[in-house]
Amino acid sequence: TVLVVDFGAQYAQLIARRVREARVYSEIVPSTMPAAEMLAKNPKAIILSGGPSSVYAEGAPSIDREVFEAGVPVLGICYGFQLMATTLGGTVDNTGSREYGATPLSVSKSSSTLFEGTPDEQQVWMSHGDACSAAPEGFTVTASTNQVPVAAFENDERKLYGIQHHCEVMHSTYGQQVLEHFLYRGAGLTPSWTTESIVDEQVAAIREQVGSKRAICALSGGVDSAVAAALVQRAIGDQLTCVYVDHGLMRKGETEQVEKDFVAATGVQLKVVDAADRFLDALSGVSDPEQKRKIIGREFIRVFEQAQAEIVAGAPSDEPVAFLVQGTLYPDVVESGGGTGTANIKSHHNVGGLPEDLEFELVEPLRKLFKDEVRMVGQELGLPEEIVQRQPFPGPGLGIRIVGEVTRERLDVLREADAIAREELTAAGLDRDIWQCPVVLLADVRSVGVQGDARTYGHPVVLRPVSSEDAMTADWSRLPYDVLARISTRITNEVAEVNRVTLDVTSKPPGTIEWE
Ligand code: XMP
């Protein structure tokens, strides 16, 4: 394990991902963790992340000297670099010489483990106020910039390395190489964290955890629950039963994808509950977004509980249903450990968000994985591309993409319009460029149009293509006009009730990705 010590910026997760891209397993720990506890994890290397503080600020996070003295290779990045410098007797000044953004870096490679094989002059990404002016004793300065005399240093004997720049961001041209040099050459690690090894490790862990008992899993049609279920299926076969609640709010073809393609690929036992009528009844007459979300969440739990009770009742007594599979991902684990109180903007309904009084033990085979790794595992397990590469889709489904009351007729209209938009985006090869593209039906709005010499009085749909890294912030995607034109022409021609197609050009914030 490589430990990434999080000094409170958003960089730690990115560093952990880059380490894993180098096929080395990494884990994030908070900087408040005592050194003894970090070292007890027996790390093969430690990386100190950047952070928002100045090392001189009151209450700035620090690191125990012990970390540098245990013989574990350490790489300090940005704040971690400065902390390393001050802790080991170097000098960091508040010079006022700030560097921010792409910056040319001069490196002296002859004596460098980190920079070997990279150009003398390279572009790196900087983001700091304080600057290091003297390296600790025994360290060699290996890079500098116009502003900063000591932009990197190394002590190869003690396996301690530091860089002022952010090697983890893509604007640092040789960043990944520098990181890999630290991992492979500095720390002597080998790239062995592969998709195959992840699958093997998880399958073994699941077998060990579940034994001869049974497990259930709620499938949502999304990537996470599908991959989690497929992994558990691989491990324990028919001891697993999946439940798919069809709430009638899915997009065109999605329920069939789960019912047919997923089952064909995995051989999983699947119980499909067709609850569309029940959801639509409960939603009848309701237009308020929060209200809709609550109703959908509540009904989901009720339907799932009933299905689960039937499965539990049907299990043999020597193999009781004792486990619930959830597709929790590593960022959720890291973030819930961080305990930051972010405002509840929308009450999110997750298929995983099941009641707390369930008498099950959780099986969470994706707890260690980032999203891209989950997709790779899905591929390795032979899941269909449409499931593995699926873009995010909210738990409440199309129910929160109809502004106004949700009815069967309106769902049909939106489903058709959405299917056309998706088809055209896929045909234009844009699926990987956009994060997701909600299509929203403004069901209570009407406008006058003309078609075939006749007056129409139809509804508008809104296209909401966005690009994003994590859905916390987003920008509207600059889709090619010809693609937009094709989508617009097809929707207005093929979906009789829709006579206008509009484009949402709002970023998040101030907008959110979904309209409700
Ligand atoms: P917003 O609209 O808050 O959406 O900018 C951020 C991301 O979350 C998805 N989303 C949900 N996902 N249950 C989910 O599982 C929900 O209730 C839900 N609401 C929004 C949304 O599609 C986007 O990717």
C-alpha cells in the first residue's frame, strides 16, 4: 500500500488515482492520523499531498518527524514538500513570490531519481504562496523556477523526495513519469495492481465474508450496482439474488438492458418487480420536486423491502439471507470519513440508500475503487459496454426530468425525446466527451408552433449536456451545432407533442445538473 496523506485540498484523491494508474494500490489517510498509526499500516511508500494552508499559518496541519525516519520512502508534493523542508531543517519563506498555473521548471537530472529521462525544461503546474529557499541538509536540489530556487529536492539514500509542483495534474507534462519514478525507482515498487488482481482479491474476500449464506442486491441499472452484483455473482454464484425495482421512470431500453443483457452476461438470479403503476399512482397530482423525490424514495424502499422479505422467507434455514450488496465507491468512503457538512441541496435518492434497520451485513466490494476502476472491473467481468460505460442517471429517473406532474403519457414523450438525443450523441461519438445529458420535459409550458402548415401548441424539451469531473461542479458542453441541429430536427419531427428544443447554457453553480 502507498499511503496518500491528505492535507485538506482536493488533490489527495487525484494523487491516489494517479498512483493506481501506475498500477500500485494506494489509500488516502487524513493528516491528523498519528504517524504510528500510519506506519502500522506497513506502507511501502508515503505521499504527502498539497493543501490550502501556509506551513506558517496558525493551526496549519503538520506531520510527525517519525514519518521521515522510519525508512519508508516519502514523496512530498506542494504543501507536503514545504512541510518536509521545514520539518527536516530546510527553509521556507513567505516571500510573496506566488506561482500559480503552468510554470516552466528547470531540472538538473544528473543527480535525480525523479526527473531522469525527462527534459531539462518542462512545464509544471504550480499553486503556492510560500517558497523553499534552502533544502534540508543532505538533500540535493534537483529543480528550480524563475521565482523559486528550490522547487524540488531529493535524498536518495534516505529515500526522501519533494517537489513543489503538482505532478498529479495533467498540466504537469511529465507529472505521471515523475510519480512513477518515485514509485518504481525511489520506492522499488512493481506495477501489480491490475484489474485481474482486483477481481481475484475481491472474489476471495467475498467468499470469505459470505461463506455458505445468501446475499441480495438491489440493481438500479447503473454501473456501480451492476459491477458490485457481477463481482458477488462471480464469487458466490446462486447464493446471490438481485432485485430490480422497475419504477416506470427508466429511459427507453434500460429495463430491458438489465433484464436481458445483464442477466445474459452474468447468469445472475434476478427478481424483477414491476411497480410502475404503484409509483405513478403515488406521484399523481404532485409537481413539487422535493415531494416527488421523497415519494419515489419511499416507494422504492417499500417495494424493495417486500421483495426482500419474500426472498428471505424462501431461503433454506441453513443458508439464510444475511448479506446486502452495495456499490459504495472509494470516494464516498473517503468523503464520509472527512465528515464535512455540505448543505443538502437536493434530497438524493440512492438505490443503495436503504433503511438502516435492515438486519443484514453489508458486502461492499467496490469500497476500495474509483469509478474508472469500477468500469474496468465491469469490463473484465464481461458486462455489456452499454452498462459499463453508462453515464450517471439519477435514482428517481425521469420523474425529476418532467417539470410538472409525472404521468404515463408525459413519460412516454420524454422517453422518446431522450432516446433520440442519446442516439445522436452516440452516433456523433460524443459519449465520452460529455458527463451526461439530461433531457427535460417542460410539461406545464406550451408554445405555439407550425408544422406542415398547421398550428401546433406543444411542449418544449431542454437539452442539458454537461461536462464535469465529479458532478459537484459542471459546465455546459459546447456541442457541435450540427449535432444539436440533428437532435432538434429529429425530436420535433418524431415526437408529436414536442415543438421546441432548447439548450441549457448554465454552469453548475449556479444551476444544478438536473432541473429538479
Ligand atoms: P445535480 O442535479 O445535483 O446532480 O447537479 C448531480 C449528479 O447527481 C445525479 N443525481 C442523482 N443521483 N440519486 C442519484 O443517484 C438522486 O436522487 C440524484 N439526483 C441527482 C445527477 O444526475 C448528476 O449526475
